[in-house]
Amino acid sequence: ELKVEQNPLFLSMQEGKNYTIYCNYSTTSDRLYWYRQDPGKSLESLFVLLSNGAVKQEGRLMASLDTKARLSTLHITAAVHDLSATYFCAVDPSGAGSYQLTFGKGTKLSVIP
Amino acid sequence: NAGVTQTPKFQVLKTGQSMTLQCAQDMNHEYMSWYRQDPGMGLRLIHYSVGAGITDQGEVPNGYNVSRSTTEDFPLRLLSAAPSQTSVYFCASRRQASGNTIYFGEGSWLTVV
């Protein structure tokens, strides 16, 4: 059974600081997704990582994938209040793009002024 | 372009009642799926479909039925609602090609009393 673990589950950080969210998974996969969810809202796609060494950046967020270590990171640079949300990583274990995603439990990020 | 549309948005059911959550997408996506989200959890896959006439079970299929008679629609049926099915339900869709963004609906909040 595929396990996807995110760390930390809760993160409170000051504006302007940097931090990294970690996503570890237990089986071979080269497809990893990052989503953002605001309270009471749907999931917003942030990044799709499709190969070992993939790195993608959008604004203050940067995601990377190390398939050998079975690890993805979401790095936050100079956090601002608008980044407060819950962030999920999700893994497609099949390698065939069937998108039977297994999600982590999410990291609830609070950015404090 | 409406994307992924779910109805109803909110529903209260009595234990033992049946109901159908509707999901429709207008993007001609082959893949559709249903997830449930419970507090403190990530999303868990209930059922998915890779095309019209083809469905399969996900991680938590018990108590739910699906069918896919058209490319556009993927309804989720609760056969005999139980309090354990109180959750937020998300429908999602994407194109068959690997790596494509997965689009989520706005969610359906279901309470079973």
C-alpha cells in the first residue's frame, strides 16, 4: 500500500521567512502533484512534477522531485500572508498516468504578519 | 467553459436514505474520479473511470456506486447513507495524456444524520 507522508502537518511562519514542506512516499513513482486548498474551497493545482530532478517555480513557491529518494519538497521563499492555506502533495503510483492519486494529509500553513 | 461542475453543493441526509452526487465536465476529459475528504485527512479515492463504460474501485469504495454512460457525466450514488459517509466529496477530471493537470470540482458537503 502506498503511503504518502507530509511534514510538517502544521506550520506557522512569519512573513518574510523561508521554509520547506516535505513529501515522502513509499513506492516507485515519477508523477507527483502539489495542490493548494483554501478553507471551504476546492483544490488548486500548483505543480505537476513528472521526472527525477524536476524543478518548477511559480512566484514564491518552488517544488522539486527526487524519485530515487522518493521525496518532493515545496519551498516557500519570503512568505506572505496570502500564502496561508493547506498544501497537499499527491502521488500517482502506477507510472502509467492513470491518476489514481494517493494524497498526503496536508500541511496547514499560517503566515503571520 | 464551466470546467468540473458538482451538484448539490450541500446536502443533509438521514441514515438509510439514498442519493446521487452529480458531476459533469465539459472539457472532453477521458479520466474522471471521485474523492472524499475528511478532517485532518488528505483526499481518498472512492471510484474512478478511464472512459465511458469503464469504472473501477479506488481506496474506499464501500457504500458507493458509480457509472459512466457518457464522457461528460460521472455520478456517485450513495446506496444507504451512513453517518460515516459524512464528508466533503470532490469530483475530478483530466485528459488521458500523462502529466496533464487534474481539475477538481467545487466540492459537495454531505452530512448524514
